[in-house]
Amino acid sequence: MGLAVAVGAAEPAAEAVVAVRAGALVDTVAGRVLSDQIILIEGERVRAVGPSGTVSIPAGAQRIDLGRATVLPGLIEAHAHLTSDPFRAGYQGLGVSAIREALYGAKAARDTLEAGFTTVRNVGAGAYGDVALRDAINDGDIPGPRLLVSGPALGIKGGHCDNNLLAPDFNYTAEGVADGPWAARAKVREVVKYGADVIKLCATGGVLSKNTDPGVQQYTFEEMQAIVEEAHKLGRKVAAHAHGAEGIKQAIRAGVDSIEHASLIDAEGMRLARQKGTALVMDIYVDEFILAEGERAGILPESLEKERKVGQLQRDNFRRALAAGDRIVFGTDAGVYPHGTNAKQFAYMVQYGMTPMQAIQAATVNAAELLGWQDKVGSLTPGKYADLIAVEADPLKDVSALTRVSFVMKGGRVVKSAAPSATVGQAR
């Protein structure tokens, strides 16, 4: 007699439900703080948010009590180089292989996530190390933030995004170099082919590159326009490294989505940014590390001199751009300084004119909009990823509290819990 076997579709496993109680919750959309809130999470998404007692918590849900902490959405870093070791600058970096950079990136990704930055836009990495890093995180192989990555940055031969340290005998050109509009278009297609989510171009010279002037435009308007047209056609946004005033204006006119650094931006550039909706990503903390640790890190003497000329001007222009009404997004150039210390920049943003809430919004809702992920991250609202952090002190009174993140959740999963006030249990 045969054995009868019933075959049918298995019932899908129920997603875990978590209820987080927040003593204070920063509403980054409205720019206010709410007290005694419940964040109900199902799977990796926020299902409901409301005052304690008004949100129904299902039986058996995991309960996390952060009643003595301030809870915020996970922070967003819009300008990082996760595969870069800050203590291997200049000629010291020539001995670092692409594989070693990617492995360093794994540590940097973990450090950045544990510091409360649950989303990062990586703008520039050799050998597509950031693409490999993104994919490893997405596959669950290593811990790290959500990543949008550019792969190699595009630039002119001999420019900021080339490698100018080697003698002519080596005949070396960086993989992102492309001269002329059609070559630049082809390079966009190439980096997209190999996994880039965003395109990075170098519109001007830079501080940390050999034999370039930060104030001098490099890519022509026609080249930048070709890059932007091709990138937008392929559904990619464009970030433009640009220090000099003219290069900034030409990049904005070409249609880039963000200006990185914007150190020497003038009043016309600020007006154009507002008119075109171009975000400014101004890394006003990194000057401290470069001038204090740069020589030990291997930064070239000429680069240290350039930083002395540019650093304070950038901070002054940050204040002017803010007063003018430009949209400023949090980005720090992490990788030039140690990863995981990104939040040190918040205090400088407040020192140069922002309120603590504005600084937090620059690293949440404003950054999410720039990344095109406003429906995924940047606020704790129903439907978005359950990415949240907690700090013991009030960051609206002392923004440096964000350098002491004690609790981190990404996609509904706790990745760090060092808060003495955090208790975890099952709901009755």
C-alpha cells in the first residue's frame, strides 16, 4: 500500500514584531521632539508610530525600552570613502592593494554602522572596492550600513581623480580618467556596468592630490554636461567634487545633483544652487584632522599648505550658504580622517550657524532626499526601514551627544546595544 503525501505551499513565516519605547523621539520631518512614543516594527520596516498607550502592541512582540534615551532615525553620511585608510595617505598609499583596501572597508563599514550611520553614500573607490563592499553587506556576509556607491571617480588625466604620484616610467593612469565628452560618456557607462549607483566627477583640482589647484576648474562644461546627461539617462545621480568658484558654477549649470566640498563657492554659486536645487555637501570637520595628523598620516606638504588656505574659507562659506538658504547635506569625507568618528562634524555645523535640529535634518531627511531614498530612510515613519539610534543625552541641547551613540538598529535588527537604559523583553 503506497504512502500518500500531501504537498502544498508552506505558510510564509510571520515577520518578527518589535516595539521600541522612546522617551524622546526626534521627528526629523516636522523638526520637533515627541515624548514617550512607541515605534512598532514589523520585519525590517516601521509599521506604526504614536504616543505610548495609543499604539497596539501584539502579544509576543519583542519590547525594547529606551524610555530614558533620545531616539532618532539612523544617520546618513553622504560623502565617505570607506575603503580608504586615513593613515595611508600620499606615497604611503601606493603599497596598498585593491584587495587590502576592500578588507579595510569591511572594518570601516562596521565602525561607521556602530557609530549610528545606517546609510552611507560612498563617492570614490578604486577597483570597485565599494561595489564589493555594498554587495557583501547586502548579502549578509559582513555588517555595515546601507550603501550607495560610485566605484572609481571620473576625472581628467593629471587631475584630482587621477594618481599623480608615480614617475612617468610607470605610465599609470587612474581607472576613472576620461578626457573629452564622448570618452566621459563611455566612462559613465563603464562604471554603471560594473555596479555604480551614483556617478562621482571631479570638476576642480583638490587639496590632497599632487600638482592640482583646488581653485582651478578641470573638466570642461561640455564634459560635465555629457557625464550628467548620460548618468541621468541611466538613472544615476551625479556628485561633483568642486572647490573652486568657477568649477562649482559650471558643474551646477551642467546639472549635477550635489557639489562636494564647495569650499570657495561665491554668491553666484549659492544662488545657482538654490535655483537648480543642487545640494551642498560641505565637509567642515576634516580640516581639524588634516592639520593635526596629516604629516603623520603621510599627507604631502603641498596638500597641508593647500588645506591651510582652504579650510577656514570653506567654513566661512558654509555659514554664508546656510544664511542664503542653500540646501546643505551632511557629508564629512570620512576616510581622510578615521571612520566611525563622523558625528564630530555636527558640532562644527552648529558652530557655523546651524541649530542642532538643522544639523540633524542635514544628516537625515535632507540626505535621504539627495540620495533619492526619501521613501526608505531619513525619518521614523510607517513604511520606511526601521533604522534607528539612541543617545543618552539630549542632542538638541548638546549636539555632541551624537558622538556617543549607545543603541543602533538597522532594518529592525539590533546591531549595537550599550545603553544602560535599554531593556529588552517580550510584551505580555
